[in-house]
Amino acid sequence: MVYSRIIGIGSYLPEKILTNYALEKMVDTTNEWIVERSGIKERRIIANDEKLTSTAAIAARKAIKSAGINKDDIDLIIAATITSDFITPSVACILQRNLDIKNCPAFDINAACSGFIYGLNIADLYIKSGIAKHVLLVAAEALSKIIDWQDRSTCVLFGDGAGAIVLKADNKPGVRSIHLYADGSYQQLLYAKSPLYKLNKSTHIKMQGNELFKIAVVKLSEVVHEALDYNKLNISDIDWLVPHQANLRIIKAVAKRIKLPMERVILTIQEHGNTSAASVPLALDAGIHSGKIKHGDTLVMEAFGAGLVWGSALVDY
């Protein structure tokens, strides 16, 4: 039996830190209001002259170095993003060029905040099928580029960053199972229109937070339970929950519903904000480098985003 295992990880956060106190001077809000409703205290913002592909490349190089492999061992590159530098070519293709990796397929996926989980599923299937032996999966976002900085309901939530992992074919279990869902009937709850059409006067993110909150808590709780049931595990068998860092209240509500103590939840939302597809790998990297997540630990990763799309992955690290 062939499995895919995570053997390398890397991340990148832009240098600029935007605090809640700085936001108080930009929009009608307060630090207390933001922290109470989201748990966020600060977020990173990409520089005006910085490209998304550059941030992705930094995270990717770290992941390849962490994996202890040669870049030419990579035989598939997947990038998850909704904020590409170009409509075409893809972030993955530009990343392939920037990393000087030859002769492998490279493509992007758009699954919003669930992009990393969706990308992990594709990478896992490529490896299990025998088509690929080493996959580079990168999730990178520059959400500050599509934020309305006068809309206090959204501008306080999002940040920029990139996370990457390398997966390899192995005979020991790594990725045990992945569970994905989508429901396009909820499209109006969270979206950003394309700049391609002149009728779209605004391409900023629009969100109905209260409605999303209720759906996210239910769906994420269900998909975590599904991962546990599929693998015949109990919540006590899980060492860490690595959730999408969208809102601290959502994370706490999900942890409560699945009866997992917050001491076993990886949190980066206070410093990162919501980095969409990059959120889960950034949290995973933080958990590993802090010494919390150790080799042999069993993890559940989950995410929920525009689409609506959501999913979970149960992984032995």
C-alpha cells in the first residue's frame, strides 16, 4: 500500500504588521471590537512591490530544504490561491520557473479558504496512484489586495502569507483520509467579483458573517467527526486540531462541539488573521516549529470557505 507523507514544511509572512490599533486610524473600529468578535490582534500585509509568487517561492524553498530532497525530485507542483498575480499563467507555473524545477506538471486550484485541504487531496491521489513520488503543495494569499479598507466587517479579518509542504510516497501511513464538500447555493454569503467584467464595479470581498458563522460551526464539526468515524478513532486519539484560522469564536465553537480541549488546538489567528488557503499550512508550520506538533502525532486539519467549500484531513505527521 502506498501512502503520502508530509516530509517538509515551510512558511512566509510579509514583514509589515498591521495592528488593530493601526486599523483604528483607518476605519471606524476599535481593538476591543475586533478582538471580541474575531480574536485577531494583528495581521501581515504584503508590500506594494512584493509579488504573491515571490512569497510562495520563499515558503516552497523552505519546505524543500526541510524535506531534505533535491528540487529536481519534485514531480508535481500544486498552488492553492484566490489572489494570483496573473489571470494566466498560474502561480504554480511561475513558481516552477522561479524554483528552476524542470519537466513536471504545475497547476493552480481555487477552493478559497479550503484550498490547502483540496490541494492535499489532489496531491494524495497523485501519489497513491503512482503518478507522482514527491509533490510540492503551496498555498499563498495576498488578500489585502482585494479588501475594501473602508468596510470594517471585512478589512479587520484578513491577512497575507504563504505556506508549503512536500509530500512523498511512503509505505507508512501519513495522510489517512480526506473528506471534501461544496454547496454553491450559498455563494452570496462570501464572494469577490471578477475584475474582467465592466459591470462589476467592485471586486472587493463581500461577506455575510453571521450566516457564515452558523453554517461553518455545523459543517466543520460534522466533517471532523466524519474523519474520526472513517478511521475508527475517538477524539481522544487526536493529538492536535489544526483548523482554518478564520475566527476564534468559530474555532472555539467547533472544539466545544467535538469535545476537544482548546489546549490541543493550534492557534495563529491572533497574529495572522484569516489568510484563506494559506491559513492551515501556516498554522501547521507554527505548531511544528513551536515544538507542539511532533513526529508521530495524529492531526485533524479542517477548513471552510467561499463556495461554500469545506473539508477535513486526518494525518499522521
